[in-house]
Amino acid sequence: MSGREGGKKKPLKAPKKESKDLDEDDVAHKQKMKEQQKALQEAKAKASQKGPLVGGGIKKSGKK
């Protein structure tokens, strides 16, 4: 009985990914995705400055 058998096994190392050559379509697609992401971040920043759009959902009448 060796003490090494129990416990968590180490995961196998994943092989290194080869850098694949990107053609023009891939480059254009990546550029488009970057632009969309940037526009989304700007929209989020602009929206967070203004505050909530709706006044609060369920409104309570105040009567008891």
C-alpha cells in the first residue's frame, strides 16, 4: 500500500495549440467582432450614466 495512490489525480497537460494561418475572411471577422464589442462597451457606459429606464416595477398604493 503506497501513499501515492489516494487523493486527486493530476490532470493531463493539454497539447499546445498550433498557430493557424488566418485568411482574409477570418481577419475581417475578428475585426468586426472587435468593433461590435467596443460599441457594446460604449453603450453600456452610456446607459449606466443615465440610471434606470423604468420607475420600479410593482407599485404599491400605500393603503394598509
